[in-house]
Amino acid sequence: IDILDESFYSELIPSKIIQFSNFENGTSKLVQLLYNKEEGLSYPEIGRQLVGSEELNAATKYGENHSKFAREFNLVEIGNSKPAMVKVTNFGKCFAFFDEKDQKILLKIMGLRDPLIKNLIIKAKKGIVYYVEECNCLSESTKIRRRSNVKKLFEFIFEDENNSIASNIMW
């Protein structure tokens, strides 16, 4: 956090702004689900197993969002085939063996790679920053929809920090 400065500032594109429903499902539970699946699982299979939804479109979207979220942490890789197959990475396999405390530390560090999180931190070090102004690449409705996801990751990273950065962000 201390070393982040303007040299780390990222240009944002919509696909790089995270979306998920459940943090744990997009990290540790997904790794557990995929751990012994050498061929991987498709988005609908992941969605069905993580939330039990039989509705194909909902299961597919849930599986896709959580797989892409886990990919940001290098826990999974998503193949180019149709349907896309999601497999746990070697890093994800190692991650599975860490205790919960160490998993949390790793996720916080990996979460700092998120471009919007970095941008918010860089600007919040200097003063007040508005989330809605930082993600101009999104439509107004998408800004609102993804705000809780970005805030959840941000709060997760800063949860044990006594730091003024978090108080400088206006959600």
C-alpha cells in the first residue's frame, strides 16, 4: 500500500472491474470445487455446484463471474474452448493448503493488483476520492451494481489496517 504511487495508475476498462456475489465462493470454495477436476468445470457446472441453481442462465452467469474473479487472484485459469473450462492453477493448488489466516493474507496482497483498487488507493492517499468518478468507463447502472463488489474487496484489504486511506473514499 505504501509503495503505490502514480506510476501504478491503471487505465480502466469495464471487463477489469470486478463482479461477484460471494467473496468466499469466488476464492477458496471455487478452488476446493476445482481441486481434483483435471478437466475443469464449465461456468454452468460451477454455478450449479456453488449455489445449487438449476436455472441455466443464472448458473452460467454466476459461474462466469466467480471464475473471472478467482482468475484475478491467479487461483484459476479459464480456457478458450467452447464451453470455457475453468481449472485450478498451480498457485491455486498451493493456496488450498494454506490455513485460513494465510489465505487471507495472500488474497489481500493479490487484491492490491486490481486496477480500480490501486487507483482508489493512489488518489485516496492525497485526499477525498469518489468511486463513481473513478470508473467512468462504466454506465451509471453498472457503477451502482459493481460498487458493492469493489467496496467489499477494498474493505477486505483494509480490514485490519488503521489507516486514513479508507476514510477518504466516498462510495
